[in-house]
Amino acid sequence: EVQLVESGGGSVQAGGSLRLSCAASGNKYSRYCMGWFRQVAGKERERVAAISAFGGTGYAGSVKGRFTISRDNAKNALYLEMNTLKPEDTAMYYCAARSDTYCDGPYNYWGQGTQVTVSS
């Protein structure tokens, strides 16, 4: 069982930056694909960014060039650096883990989410 706890959300004006963090429990973190998802009420959840156990990354087109995902395996931590934020980035952001080294496929574990609100 893996527990995930997000932090770092908040309110920011358009053009600003935020850094989300996710703390993971367990001793298999370094072997897992990790991802950041976001969801707006009434809409489908969207994968924003993912990082494989080997460090390979992928991004949704809407955030490419603005968001950066990274991980620190020594700290069991995952991060999402978000720059040049836009009002359409407003959503609940979730940290997720997939019990596989690669990121193709469903995620097994989810955090509770942290709210990001971007005002114009």
C-alpha cells in the first residue's frame, strides 16, 4: 500500500508560479511511475505530467513548456513546478502512483488532492 499526500496548492494570479509536492510512503517508490493529474468539477480527470522510474517525462500539450515534473527518490518525493499559470489551470491537482516502472496504463494509488486557483 502506498499513501500519497499533496501540498503546495493555493491561489495565484495569472502569470504566477506554484510548486506542488507529493510525499509518498513505502519502500518501492523509486520503482514506480509517478504522475500529476488535475480535475475540474464536472469534467474528466486529465493527466498533466508523468515521470517513469527511469526519469523519462511526458506532459499534456496544454502545459508543455510551462510545467516541470521531477522526483527525488531519496526523499520519496514528487514535485510539479508550475510557471506562467493561466486561469484555465485552475483545478484540483492529484498525485498518483503506478506500480510499474513505465507510465502506460492505469494508476493504482491516489492522493487526496490540492486545490490550485489562478485568477485573471
